[in-house]
Amino acid sequence: MSNAEPSSGPPAAGEPASAAQTVLVVTGMSGAGRTTAGNALEDVGWYVVDNLPPQMLLPLIDVAEHAGDSLPRIAVIVDVRGGARFSEVDELVRELRSRTQMRVLFLDASDTALVRRFEQVRRPHPLQAGGTLLDGITAERDRTAQIRATADVVVDTSELNVHQLASTITELFGEADTPGVRVTLTSFGHKYGVPTDADIVADARFLPNPFWVPELRPGTGLDSNVSDYVFAQEGAGEFVDRFAAMLEPVLAGYSRENKRHATIAVGCTGGRHRSVALVEELAKRLGSLPGVGVTVRHRDLGRE
């Protein structure tokens, strides 16, 4: 958190909250893991309010401001269960950003993943009415499109189980905020699709594929012989140098704009060799930048 000294007393309603207070709005698609995220936030010290009607956001923040340091981190889960008034969330979030440290976490997942999850629990979608599951999911995507577009953090949970999602939330929000940016660097295979939550995507398929070298095929980009092969190819070192240099002012700008999290994805064909080696090297480069914390994920490692 900020090193600012505590105020002499709680702020009056309508005044900015203490610099030590953070509000996180958790929203997203039904079935994408909001309950799991809420539980994970609670486990790391957030005060969590679930299924809050959107119109109660401002009164809740007024109470929190008066509570001061006793409620330093508040997470509010709002979603389409709030009915027609969910449409007010965008306007309320804009107002809250002007008076407190406000961030929005949007949990998303593919239609296929959402259908599978609803079928497993045998519950209807909240917007399904007399239609199909897909009708409900489509309607919800329409209603949440704007809040997703302005969210500070988007997490795609399609390939995450509950434990992996809880770990992701803990990594993102488990520690007190510090100035700077937390970067998630992820490798992936284009054959399995580009990560939908990526802010920046790079393509490693311009390099020769170690898959076609028999002695390298069983290995991964984590193995030194595979990594050495990747970086021996023309353009590999130059790519990392220039990509890291390009990201440096971008991440500095994110910090100035209070965008605390960024997901940077590097893809190759299968997500096993080239992208893994490049992400590992990029992690070393970005992790050395002041105010930047790096988490590495290899999304598709082990699939082949």
C-alpha cells in the first residue's frame, strides 16, 4: 500500500477515502468463478460482500470511508443477479473511481466452459428464462460488455480449476498494493487459441521449431538444450531485446495510469518449446525493472 501517513480521522461522506483503502469490484460471467474468487479474497484478508445490488455500492463505500483503517480492503461482487439495475454498474464505477482507489476484476470463460459448468451443477443460467443455456450466456455477454471493456483485470477461467483460480486471485490481490505493475507472462500454443485475457500478444512462430529436431522434441523450453537451440536462431535474441525494450515504457505508462496488472502472452504452435523459452527469458528482463513484479505461466505445457 501507499506509505502515506494515516489521516487524523475518518473522511466525511463524499470525500476521497484514505490512501490505505482499496475497493475491488468483482464481476463477470455467471459460472466463471466469482464465488471461488470471493472466497480466495476473503482468505487473504479482504472484506467481501457478495451479490450486492448495484445501487448499494455508494452507500457501502460511504460506510467504508467512515470505518477508515478497520476496512482497508473491500471486495464487492456484483453481477446480473442484481436484475435490471445491473446496467447502473458502469456509471457507479466511474463515480467511485473519482473518490477512492477503485479497481474492477472481470472473470470470463468461453461459452463451452460455461455450458459445461452449468450442466455439471444442473442449474439454469440467471438470464436463461425460457430459452437455452446459450441464450442466457449470450444475453449476459451483451449486458457485461461495457464493464468488461473498462475492467482493470480480466481473468479467463476457461482452463482453470477452482484451485488454480484461487491461486491466481491470491497472486493478483493477496499482497498490499505497491506502486508499479504486476505482470503475468504466459506462454501458449496457437493451436489451442490465444488467451482471451491477454493485454499484449507476441508470436514466436517466426523461429524454427525444435519439434522437428528429434533429440529436442521430447523436451520443453525449460530445458537448457531446447532454450539454447531457440536462442541460437537468427532473430531470437533481437526479438527479446526489442520486445523487452518496447514493454518498458508501456509498463511505466500502466503504472502512471494506475493499471496495476498486465497479461503478456507469447505463443508458438504448441506452447511447448519456443514460447516457453522466450517467456522465461522475458521474465528475467522484466523482473529486473523497478516497480514490476512478474509471474510466469506456461498455459499449454504438458498438453503434448
